[in-house]
Amino acid sequence: MTRRPPNIVAVLGAGSWGTTFAKILADAGAPYGTQVRLWARREDVAEEINTTRRNSRYLADTVLPENITCSTDVAEVLDGAELVAVAVPAQSLRPQLQAWKQLLHEDAVVVSLMKGLEVGSDARMSQVIAAELELPAHRVAVVSGPNLALEIARQEPTASVVACPDEQVAAWIAAACTARYFRPYTNPDVVGVEIGGIVKNVIALAVGICEGKQMGDNTKASVITRGLAETTRLAVALGGEAETMAGLAGMGDLIATCSSPLSRNHTAGRLLGHGLTLDEVTGKMNQTAEGIKSAQAVLDLAGQLGVDMPITENVVAVLQGTVSVHDLGARLLSRELKSEG
């Protein structure tokens, strides 16, 4: 595999993060003539991007670079693409990959932008990609970190992580998405990077619920800190590195997701804390809050490994309706006394 910048990049998924990552790739690749092709499910989204350079549903008035084109024809988007970034809802990934497999360039590297576990299999997105596309580990990578799409689309400085077991491939991807406002680091710990991005969504639901119940900063800081501890336990049990959890894909992503009103999971939790039902919350949001979908899978995985995750356990209980949001704070503090470590 050569190390020149990719000529053609495909991004599958024209939601907020998929469109924003396409913008990053287009800005980074403009000096090299890189073409960025974006796949959208809806024809009106593709038409708006191609004619007005905007995706107003997700990114308001952000103007997209001229070297981005958008299409609803996935074969057209994938044709000749050396780098393929995937940003679709986690629970719909597997059947879509089955349809896309034959369209993939023979040497393409696939990057997961998704932060969820598959319900039923408890598989990480990189595992689903590798299995369905029959790709070796060095051709599957993950981008994660504090990735609030609207901030990045506004070109507010952001650092992130590209994780791949092959250091050269990670560096190639990082170079392809290094823009003036976006600084990716590399990390071989795919497991740790993915688990950090998955579990932080569940913790953000808990923090959002606390905020919706008008609990103070002490409560939220306690949940964030202990949430990081249980995220680390799960990552290490799966073979990840504890050090990763102290970096951008762990603590960095957790802080951003738990504190920003732009966070879908934080917003969903806050609405639950206000007393809305899960169906009402889902109806109010025009984007997927992955924590709602992945929380049970995270808890199932923790149970298989014997990992204690009390915050996740209580969030799942709230989502299932067996625990009221009014009781969540007290339940989080009712555990037996023990050493912090």
C-alpha cells in the first residue's frame, strides 16, 4: 500500500458527524486534489449539498468545500475509493455492509466513525466491519475522541485519535484528515479507543439525567469520574490499555459528551430527567443517541466478563423502566464502602 494521499475518499452517512468528517477530509485533501464523495440515504440531502454546499438539517449554515460531492448511489460513491469512512447508526451497520461488500475497492481501508455496540452480538463496530467485509486488521481503523460535530464543522480546534494496529496505516489515515482545525493522534489500541467512545455515551445519559433533575456539579463530576473508572475496567478486561482511557478517546471524549448541550446522549438524558418517556425523547430528537441503543449491550458484555459497571446498570434500569429517574442519584451513591482504587 502506498503512502501518498488518497485520490478518492468515500464517506458513507450524511448525518452530522459523517458530513463533518467529509469536510475535514476535503479541507485536508484540497492541496492534493482529493475527491471526497459522500453517500446520503435521502435525495433531498444529496441535492442540497451539491447545489448549495450545505447540509442544513445537521450542520445549519456550514459551507462545505467544493471537492465534496454527494450521491444516493452507493456504488458511485465507493467506485475507486481508497479510504472509506462509515458513519451510519450502529444497529443498521451489518446489513448495510452486506450490501456494500462487493462494491469496495480491493485495497480499500475502512474507518469506523461510529460509537456503539451491536445489540445481540455485543460486537464493536470495527469487529462488525472486519467480519462482514472479510478484512484483515490492518485495513480497519477507528476515529474517536471529543468529536462534537457542529463545533468541528465551525472549525473550532479539536484533537482526535486514529486507532489501527498497523502504525503506518494509522499515520496514513491521520495525514488524510489533518486539517488546520483538526489534529489526529495515532494509537494502536483499537479496543481501548472504541470502548471509550461507546461507554461514554451511557455515562452521558446518566449525567444528563442528573442535570435534568437539577442536581449540581458535584453530582455530575462524581458520575463522570466513576464512569471513567468503569469504562477503564471494561476496556482492560477486553485487552485494551488503561492509559488510553486517560487520553482523548477516554477522558477527553467523556468530558465533551457529558458536558455539552451539543451531545445527543447528554440531551437525551436531560430530557429523561425532565420526566419525558423514552418514546417521547426519541420523538424529539432527529439524530440517534447511541447510548440508548448500546447501553444493554455494554451491560451484557460487562456481565460476560465479570466487570462491575454500576452506572451502566442503573442507566439500563432507567431505560427499561424498572428504576425511576427520581431514584437514580440515590442508587448511584448507595453502594458499599470501599477504596477508590
